[in-house]
Amino acid sequence: MNQKSHLIFTLYTIYGILLKVVASKGKPRGISGQYPLVQNMTVTEGGTVNMTCRVEYNDNTSLQWSNPAQQTLFFGDKKALRDNRIELMHASWSELTISISDVTLTDEGMYTCSLFTMPVRTAKAYLTVLGVPEKPEIDGLTKPALEGDQITLTCMTQGSKPAADLRWFRNEKEVKGAKEVNASGKTFTVRSSLQLYVDRNDDGVAYTCKVDHVALAQTPQQATEVLEVHYAPHVKIINSLVVPQEGQYLKLECMSKGNPSPDPVMWTKDGGELPDLDRMIVEGRELTFTSLNKTDNGTYRCEASNHLGTSSAEYVLYVYDVPTTLPPSTTLPLHPIPPDPTAQLGTHDPTVTGNRDPNAIGQHGTDHALIGGVVAVVVFVTLCLIIVLGRYLARHKGTYLTNEAKGADDAPDADTAIINAEGNHAHAEEKKEYFI
């Protein structure tokens, strides 16, 4: 409305008031409780709000709504301000309700309802307009990120009033970020930063920034970014048999995890190429032995690589003989004998391998026991012989003289010694020594 039109409307309003005053001369004044009643309102930017002014007791006095700029919006049922967003909803002596649609932040402020009594009575209602935050944006994401890198994710939203709150989530778990708020006119710009030290566990993880605001009760705003992390491969080998035996089917699977994916993998045996490609079939990550034999014994290596590194794993294969079993008896036992679980193949502790192949699980336990028993018997017999020989030597210990030596003890010459020796020999029959 231009200034001239507004002046004319104001004069018209004053004229109406004077007519009411003249008409009410000689009549009692308005009731003492004749006050307009209003209520503070809150609306979301872009929404619609109704402003209502009521009077409990009214003696046909007009009501008027005016905006924060003190511009008259409606005087009774007559529209004063040319604004297509403002419409009359209800007009009577006891109520004046107007509607404001497509509300903007500039509509916020104190609205006045006036009751034209003598004196004029007014009531004020504050209209609060909520600024709707924009959809958040996430910056700072490097695609792809390398394992060990430090990156900072920043989430930003604008246009909120009051200032919005930003929350971070790692998949479904909330994580804490650093918040920063800046005013921009009547609205606020909010930022939140999140520092990450990425590793392979972050590959494929979704980081979500959610906006919490009173104006978003029905339509929450959020943004999501999925991390892509490149890392060197890690390899391990999974075998299909615990105790491989001759003639069996064996599959070795090379489980490699890396980004980019380390395809294809490379299989080798004892540091060289696979010797028998007719029985050793490589399909993707798998190495298959259609029928095992002793020549397959050796160390098999799986190697995978990408541009960030190389990883490998080894498997030592030892092929066992097929165990021999006795033919089943044709006579059924009186009482069934339960099987011995310790005698079944593959129930031994796989960690006790010594210097043998890791999958050699107690195949020669019986041979070891037999050899140990033989050695113990030999040692025992040897000790017994040493004891008997010692006792024998102890019994025959002493000093013995020949006949010539016995006769030479008191003989002056050799002839006499011989004669004495013969004499002693003659008496030797009388002196005998007995061993018990």
C-alpha cells in the first residue's frame, strides 16, 4: 500500500471511531473486563499461521490487527494491507482471526490486536519464525583413502534458526565431532568436524551426519558418505582335509583380502611351479588335488599382491598311507564292543608335530613305543651283566705266587730255590684253599 492509500485508510478508521463515540454517548462505558486476548505463535519458515484476537465482552467495538511495523492488516472485516499472503479467517464483534501463509523470517515480531474502546486497549502476540536448516553436506572425504591416512570430515548446514545441532554416526553407532556455530543475519551456519585415522576396518563404513532441529520434526535431514580404503592384501590357506591320505581329494583355498582385490593369486610348490597340472588344478583361488599320492608331499605357497604390497601363506602337505584294517569277524560278539575314539584316525593333537609335516598326526606312535621297549630291555640286560661281572672280580681278588717264587724266599741260590719249590709242592696237597 502506498503512503496516500494508507493515509486515506487511517482517516477512514478515525472517522469510524468518532461515529462509534457519538453513537455511544449517554450509554455506559465498556465493561471493565473488556480486554482483547491473544496468544504467542510459532511457525516454520514457509508455513502458515493463524493469529486470533478474542474479546469476552464487547459492546460492538471494532477489533484490529497490525504487524510489527505497526501497519494495519485488518480493521474488522476490512483488509488494509495489500498482501496476498494475509487473509481474513473470521471477523465478529468478539473475534478477529487472520491467516498468514508462506511465512518468511521477516514476518517474525510483535503483532498487536487493538480494541477501539475509550481508551483503546491493546494486546500483543509474538510470532516466532523457525528457520529450516538446509540439507547437510559432507566435505573432506578422499576417495580412495589409504590405510594409515588421517582425514577430516566436515559437515555443514545453513539457514537454521535457532542454531541446529549436528550428530555423527559410524554405521549405526554415534561418534563425537567438534561443533562450530556462526551467525549469518537472522539464521545460523553450523559446522561439525570429525577426525579419522583410517585403517582396513573402515573400508565400506558409512559415516552419516544428521541435523537435529525443532523445525525438522517430520522431515529429518542427513547426509551419508561411504569410506573406500585401499590396503595391502592379507593371505591365509584353508584346507579341506585334516589328515590327507593317498587317493583322497584335497582342496586348498587361498583366502586373500585386500583393496584393490588381489586377483589372481599365484600357487607354487617348494619354490617352483606346480609339477603335475593334470592332478593339480588351479581355479581362481583354489588348488585342487584330484587324487593324492606321496609325490605330492611338499610346501605349497599362495601369493597375492596389489599396488600396495604382497602377502603370502604356506601349507606343508604330508600324504599318509591308507590305514590297514582286519577283515570283519563272521561271528557276532555276545556283547557289542564300543569303538575306541582314541584309535580313530584324526583324533590326535594336531599341534604335536615335531619336525614333521604339520598334518602328521601320530601315525607312528606304535613304532615309537616298540623301539622304546627294546631299548629299555637292552639297557636292563647290560646293567645286569655289569653287576655280575663286578661281583665275580671281587671274589677272586688277591696275591698268588708260583712254586719257584715260594721256594726262593729263604734260598741262598737258584738251585736251592728249585729244591725248596719242589718240597713245597710236595706239601701243597696238604694245604688247600677253598672258596665259598
